[in-house]
Amino acid sequence: MPLVRIDLVKGRGDTQVRAVADAVHTAVVDVLEIPPRDRFQIVTEHEASRIIAQDAGLGFERSDDGAVVIQIFTQTGRTTEVKQRLYAAIAASLAGVGVAGEDVFIGYVENTPADWSFGFGRAQYIEGDLRVPAAAAAS
């Protein structure tokens, strides 16, 4: 169950913002093999001056108003190959809704089953209310 934060520059309409969120979710579902309703996303829009995303010395430019910064918080246990497939799938899915590859920045953060509460101040994975995903159980 990933928690996905999507930060983008203001100026897209509601339909385009939802298309970005849907594109990211589609890639996550396809690559991480999670249920489609296992969807937790926070989309935040910022003034262009509030997102600073340079190229880290890789030699490309991002557009002034197109940066899409994605943080994926999920349980540990997925291989580097799966993560690479996820990054490629997100970029391809976003390209389908008009986001250029150079404007996509992804941060992937891992944690354990003990690091989640889905409500009521309880740790449902630890208490047995939810099955620990296979990737996390293997670690």
C-alpha cells in the first residue's frame, strides 16, 4: 500500500490534475501489483517559484512550469529492477497525459509494516487486520 505524494506547479485544470494522479496510480498498480482500490494519494499544487527541481548535473532542463515531483512511501522488499520498472512506467504513463519525461522526478521511500496506521490509531498490519504484502513479508 503505497502512499503517493504528487507535487506540481499550479495552472493545470482539475481534469489534468486528475489525469496526472490517475496516470501515476495506473503505473503503481501495474508494476507493484497492488489492488486498484489500494489508492492513497495527496496532490499538492504550488506556485512555480515554490518547486525547484534542477537536473542534478545530468545535462537537461526541466520546463519552468511542468515539474511533477512524486514521492512514493511503501514497504521495503522490492528489488532494484522492480523500482526501475516502476520509474519507467510512471514516466511513460505521465507522457500519455502530456508530462514530459524531463519534468518527472521520483523519490522512493521504504519502511516496514510497523510504520503504517490506516485509522483509529492502530497498526493494522502488526495487529493482523491486514495481510502484510509479500514484498514486505520477505524482508
